[in-house]
Amino acid sequence: ALNDPENKLFARGPRYRLDAEVLRDIALWASELLDPHMGGEGVKPYQPAGMWNALSHPASNT
């Protein structure tokens, strides 16, 4: 507290939880991969066939 009375250093900043989207955007911004434009086509990453079979309920049709 004596070294940073105005709480300007990152190590002493306020702590709070971030949403997953905020954390993702911060990582993309830091790596200069964040596209600041809104909208556009959605992203659907590759998923191997049957990846979700173990988690799906047999009676579910969705």
C-alpha cells in the first residue's frame, strides 16, 4: 500500500471475475487478432463426428 498509494499498478488492481467472452476478447486484443467490426459470418470450428455422443441423452431428439 505504501509503494502504490493510488493503486495504479496492475498487480494491485481490483480483482473480479471475467465472463468467458470478455476473457477471449482480451486475449485476442493482446495478440492483435481481435477484429473490432461487429457482425459478420459466425464461426463454427471443426468438431470430429460423434464428439458429443457420450454427453447426449438417448431419448433426446435435439
